[in-house]
Amino acid sequence: MKTNEQGPTPIAAQPEAETSPKCGRCGASMVRRQAKNGPHAGKLFWACSTFPKCRQVIEMGSPGGGVISS
């Protein structure tokens, strides 16, 4: 948070839609999620925002945007 004479002011965050990838299956924007269970617990990934209609998942930080499932 940035401060000035009048007190703290929030810094505007970049909208998620501009930074998130588009779903390769349906074209919708993707949302950042964190795996809660299983072998990938704690890892971040991109999931289609239209879930459960579209179940496209992309691993974060993988070269070429590794599709986990489609």
C-alpha cells in the first residue's frame, strides 16, 4: 500500500482479464486457482472461468502453457 500525507491509499491492481490467458478450448478468460489436494497441492494453475461447462486447466509457469486436462 502506498502512503501520502492523507494516509494510505490503495494502488490499483491490474485487471485479471488483461493478465490471464484465454481458454484454448472455449475462448473464455481463465482464473488463477490453487490446488488444495493431491500430488499438486499448493501449486497454482489456470482454470477456465466457465467451469464446470469447460474443464480446461493450464499449469502455471510451465513452458508453452502445459495443458493438464481438457
